[in-house]
Amino acid sequence: MPSVLFVCLGNICRSPLAEGILRREAAVRGIPLEVDSAGTGDYHIGSLPDPRACAEGTARGCAMTMRARQVRPSDFERFDLVVAMDAQNRRNLVRMAGPNAAKIRLLREFDPTAPRDAEVPDPYYGGPAEFTDVAEMIERAVEGMLRELGKGFPTH
Ligand code: 4NP
């Protein structure tokens, strides 16, 4: 079964939203897919998503009951795709990935309408509007990701 790991910094805002949205779409479309998320940082291990991410996700029909965990080296073997929310996450992942670095993508690369190297900005110090913007970016990218999945998940 194809597998995707979403990665942000804390694993409480952006990557759990991406996990929830891709899980929802896979379920709705009947696509077998393993989906998980993790953080490059260790600050929030074991926590539920931020209440603002939960509000945005549940309003969009997503289950938001996942618990934060940190990225581990075995993730680069276990997942077909490791999808970073921003360039800093991607740099940290590339440093950890060794020979599996080709599995790493930036989320918004999957959105054909997004500019080159577009990031999902950290909404942690923002308000509800930032969380809505983030969710909309993720929805568009997940749509594109499912189109690529239909073509067999090229890593580049
Ligand atoms: P995330 O957001 O990386 O989208 O989960 C953040 C959550 C927590 C912190 C930073 C970003 N923090 O500094 O605690």
C-alpha cells in the first residue's frame, strides 16, 4: 500500500491537518493509503493537535485525534513519500534521510497553481485566519498529490 508521511516542526498544526485531509480524501475515494505525520522537533510529543488545527480539521470532515511524534530514521525506509511543509523542515529531513532523500518533497510542489518552492507557513503564532489559509493550501496540494498517486507516485 502506498504510504505518505507529512512533516512539520511541532506535528501539532500543519502536518496533522495534512494527515487528516489526505486520510479523508483516501477514505472518500476508496484509495488504500497509509498516512501518518510527524515533527522534526520534540516539543509536543504525545500531544493532540493544536485546538485551532482541530477546529479547522473537524470543520472539514477530518478526524483530528492523532498524537504528535518526532520523525525517526526508520521513517525514510517505511514511507514512499516524506512531505515537508516548509524549506526548513525539508533541510532537516534531507540531513536525516541519507540515501532515501529522493523520497522528500515539499507539500506545495503537488499544487500546480503554487509558485515554485512555495511553503506552508507556520501558523502557530497566527490566528484563525492563518489556520484557514494553511488548510486551503493543504487541500489544493492534497488534490494534486492524489492525481500523482494515480500515476504511480514519482518521487521527482
Ligand atoms: P507546526 O506548528 O510545525 O505546524 O506543528 C508549530 C507548532 C509548535 C511550534 C512551532 C510550530 N512551537 O514552536 O512550539
